[in-house]
Amino acid sequence: MTSPDSADKPLLRVWFKVMKFFYIRTILGRLLFSSSLIVVTSLIITWAAHSEFSTSSKLSTNQLAERIKINSDMVKLQNLLWAIETNFQSYMLTPETELHDKTLQSIDALIEQINLTRHQQWFRVNKNNLKTINNFYSDTRLLKSSLKNIMKMRADPLLVFPAMPHLVNTLNPTSQRITNAISLALAEAEEMHDEPDQAEISELFQTIRFNWVQKISTFRLLTTTRVGIFTGNVQEAINSTRNDISIYSSQIESLLEKLNQFDKNEQLGFQQSDTRIELLELIKIWDSSYEKILPFLADFNSWRKDTAILSNEITPLFLKLWDHIQTVNKNLEQHAIQDIDSTKNTYNLISNSLWSLVVIIILIMTVSTLLFDYQIRRPIIRIARALKA
């Protein structure tokens, strides 16, 4: 049976024979050692350069593809946001159902696109980018809620104008009732034209009707001025028309007081007396409702509810969404610059590695040449000279 030591002896002999070639004291060993050093150094530097270049190239390719995809998504988001603004502005001018549906469809598409975009790797690996796109998503949902509310309001003038319910439900019907009541009193005066003082009483009712018509016309001018139909200083025009309304009210009050004196003397007809009492009540109702809408007429921001929502909610949200898009685009540009710098550094590393390889080879060849010259060639020359001598 062969022992383990005897089995290892052939291997040891082969190992020793190989090592003899690299024995530093022999010419062949020195030559092989220098060549091996050059080969090993070249392989190490080449492998390191290849590894760095391969990693950098793969990373750069992936980042480029990622940036192209994100840039394409951001263009879609910009187009959708622009479509939302355009459709919404058109709807606020003419509240049509088609524009209402287009606006909501566009913002739903925007929310869906943002949700797809924010799950990409570029956003997940960076906290700042992820925060920006998440804020973009949440602000878009807030914008959708605000747009739905204001478009619903815009479709109904009673919701847009706080003063509109008073105009529709109180002021206009009351004014019609006052005009009708005066017409009945004048009709009775026509029937009683032979009675004493009926001519004067008829003239009082006609003057009341004239002043009332003037008062209502001035009030309508006040509302149109508030809407901004006429140019000039709006506040001055409003103050002027309000003073005119007060003057007409005072004149009507004075005329009703004269009718009251006729009524006390039992000189009014039955319908005329009822009309006088009804006018006092109706004018009081009209004036009370008028006083309620004066704060809305005096302040432009209170005149329309949608104005405050536009200025305080919707416009800031649109600005924030555009700012989010600009932030993402800016980060993309910075990331592209960083990728270019990284690629530049990789190329510099490879270039430096190759130059290092050249320097090392030159250094090894120089050292080998000097060793050969001083330890082999010159000793041989000295021996040859000695033999010749």
C-alpha cells in the first residue's frame, strides 16, 4: 500500500521543477519573473478597467432609459394640466355640460398618470423626488375637489351670487307687487274722478309710481355697476347710485305721508286705503332685503362666491402643480448632469489605468534591462577581457 507521503512526492517534484524556472538567481528565472509581473499587472489593470467600464456603461444606459421614460411622463402631465386649465377657463365663461365633463375627465387622467409615474424607480430611490411627486398627487386630488365644487356653483347663479336669492325671491316679486298695487289705486281714482281731491290723490300715486320706477332703475344700475359692465371708478359709481336710491326712498316716504293725511280725513277710496297700507309693508320688506345685500354690493370679493374660491384655492393649486412639474424637470436635468460627470470620471479612470499600465511596463522593462546589464552582460564582458589578457 502506498503511503500519502509517497503519493505527494511526484507533485512536489513537478512543483520544484516549475519553480526552478522562476528561480531569481538564474537568467531564465529573472526573465520569466519579469514577464509574469508584466502579464499579471496587465491582467489586473485590464480587469479593473473593464469591470468599471462595464458597470458604468450599464448604469448609464439604465439611467438614460429611465430619464427618457420619466421625461415622456412629465410631458404627458404637462399636457393634461394644460388641458384642465383650458377646459376649466372655458367652462367658467360658458358653463356647458361638455366642458364640465372634459375638465373632470382630464383631471382623472392626470391623477391616474401621476399615480403610475410616482411608482417608478427614479422616484422611489430618492426621498426628495418621492416627496415632490406625492405632493403633486395630493394637490391634484385637492384641485379636483375644488373644481367640482366651483363648477357646480357656476352652473347655478343662485349659488354664485350670494345676493341672487334676495333679488329673485324678495326684491323683484316685491317690486312687481308694489307696481300692481299702485295700478289698482290709480284705477279706483279713475272711477272716482268726480270726487273731490281725487285728482291730487291720483297725482300722488302716479308720483309714487314714478319715483319707485326710478328707484328700481337706479338699483339695477347699481347691480350692473357691481358686475363691472361700466368703466370708471366702480366704488364711486356704487356710492352715487346708493345715494340716489336713498333720495327716491325719502321722496316716496314723503308722498305716502301725504296719502296718510288723506286717509285720516277719509278721502281715500277703499282700494286706495288698502294700497297705501300695502305699500308701507311692501316697501319695508323691499328695503329690508336691500339692506341685506348692500354688504355684497359694497365688496367685490363678496359679490361672487366663486371669486374667493378662484383666488384662494384654485389659482394657488394650479401654481403649485406647475411648480411641482418644474421641480421634477429640474431634478431630471441635475441627474443628467451627474450622470455625465460620472461617465466622465469613468473614462478618466480607464485612461489613467492604461497610462499606469504603460508606465509600469516601462518601469519593469527598465529595471530588467539594468539588472541584465549589471548582473549578466558586464560580468561576462569582464570575464572575457580577463581571458584575453
